Amino acid sequence: MIRVPVAQPTLSEEEARAVYETVRSGWVSMGQGVREFEQEFAKIVGARHAVAANNGTAALHMALLVAGVKEGDEVLVPDITFISTANVVMYERATPILVECDPDTYNLSLDDAAKRITDRTKAIIPVDMNGLPVDYDRVLAFAESHGLAVIADSAESLGATYKGVPVGAQADQHVFSFFPNKNLTTGEGGMVTTNNDEHAERLRVLRNQGQEGRYNHIVLGYNYRMTDIQASIGSAQLNRIEFTVRDKQRIAERYDNVFSSHPLINSPFLPPYVTQHSWYMYAVALENSVPRDRVVKELENAGIETRLSFPPIHLQPFYQECFGYVNEDYPISVRAWSQLLDIPIWPGLPEDVQDRVIRSLISTVESVAESVVI
């Protein structure tokens, strides 16, 4: 039985040649390759500046510093997100204020965020969950009314568009990740995009040990540099980003056509302001009558890999220890997380394998649900 992964990077001879040429050049650390990748990336997302980093968490940390977040501040963070979104706030001895998710999009709920604002709230980090853009007009209006910096965690939304415009220049800063399961990978890597000249300059200083000029260190900085080897892979990947998103869109449409009418499986909801989903992941929401963990186990036995969405931050042992959270604190997030299941979607996924995923999911869900009723 051939196992079907939930995601996998798309790498070709183009990436291999790019890495080979970089190695042959004799310059493999941060250099011209990184600068070219940054310029190409900024153009793709429509931002004035793009500043590369060695991973997405480092990029997010730098963006937080540029926003002026410091000890004692509070930052609004969605409860359902990868843990680094909250961790970078803790790095600066600030407090991540967890916010419930919207029950339809699973993105941060601004209605709930409004209830958690205090005079110490400094910034908001909306996350484009699974590549679905947040409603940026609403987020920006909310932030302006409360005097908040907006750091968009767009780690999963490269290739998405909001009201016809690429995601990457709506917020004060956008942060992207290039982990292997993303639409673009450099193995590890990240990027901050911004239209603010001063922000971009500070980001470049922070990632390079606080240097402004050679060995002239003006602030406490970090070694968050991307290498030219990583950048060479990224530039090659950028050449195919439109194909990547288009192919995943085609797969998502096939899934939608089947699951949208199934009584036990809910396909992803797309609000009208989302003109292109990036389809980082395709997450179905199972009905409450379907025990998700049993579905996961049965599909694994059938050779179909799935992935549970990120657990709510308030369920993580570290955060429960720090802040005394209990499971019942965020009921909407818990309910959403307990229903969500990511199924295989990646460029080049053959149609016969897509059909196998569809058949396996439907038969498994129906048999598991029936056994629960019995």
C-alpha cells in the first residue's frame, strides 16, 4: 500500500541547479542571493520591502521588536495558531492575550478581541489560518481605533489574495514562513514584508547582530540571517508559486464538489473578501457525532496521512503553567479544533490519489459515525 502524505515539498532540478551554482560561486552565507530573493519576493506580494530571516519564528520575533513591543505590554494573539505566534511575545517578557476564533473562518475573532483590550495592549497578531486571509480592512480599522500595531502572521498564506490584492502589504508588517510544508520552501526560512522604510532598515539591523556598517553594533541584535543557499532554493520556488497555488486550488475544488454536500463533512468556508485561498492546508470540519481521533487512526491504517490543526495555545502545558488556563477557558476554539482535520493537498497530487483520499475519508467517517450510533 502506497502511503499518501498530507503535504510534501515540490522540489525540482531547478532548485538543485540553483544550489549548485551558489556553491560554485564560493559565497554561501548571506549575500547577493538573499538580496535578489528579497527583491523578487517583495514584487510578488506587492510590498516595498522584504527582509529575509533564517526561519519564520525569527522573522516574527524581529517584526515584534520593530513594532516596539516590550516587557509589560500585551499582544492580542489567536488561541488557535502555531505556538511561535505566542512564544515570540513571551521572548520580550510581554503577555500574549489569547483570543477566541471565529467559528466559520477559524481566524481571530475581533468581537472577542474587543473584550480583551486593556491600556497595556500594544499590538495584534492576526493569523491567516490555513492560508485563509483575515478580513484585513476590519483588522486595520480595529487596530487604528485602539492604537495597535498590526503584525500579520501570514506564514501560511503566500499566494492568497484579499479583495484581489496579494497578501503581504496590507498590515504594518507581514511575516511568512518557508518550512517544507509551505507553498514555498527554503528548508527553513522566513520573510518580513513592509511598506515602511524605517521598519525595513531596523529589521536588517536586527537580523545581523545589530550591525549598522561593519562591526558597528548600534542595538542588541541577533543572528537571524538567511543564507544564499536557502535563498537560491527560494528564488527557484518563486518561479513556480503561481502554478503551486493554482494546482492546489484545482484539488480544493474537487474536494469541495464532493464534501460540500456531505452531511458529516464540512468543506472550508470562504468569505467573499477572500479572492484566492492559498490552500496551505485543506481542513475539513467533521460533525460532532464523528469522533475525529478514530477517523485519523482508520485513515492511517488505510495509508492516508492526515494532520490535526494546531491545538489551542491555552491547552499547551507551558501556557497552562504560566497563566493558569484550564481547558474550558476558550470553548469556541476547543470545539473548532476538535472538529478540524487536514487532508492531503500538494502540487502534483494525482487525481486517482485524490479519489482515493475522497473515498477513504467518506467511507471512514460514515462507518465510524454509524458505529457510534450503534
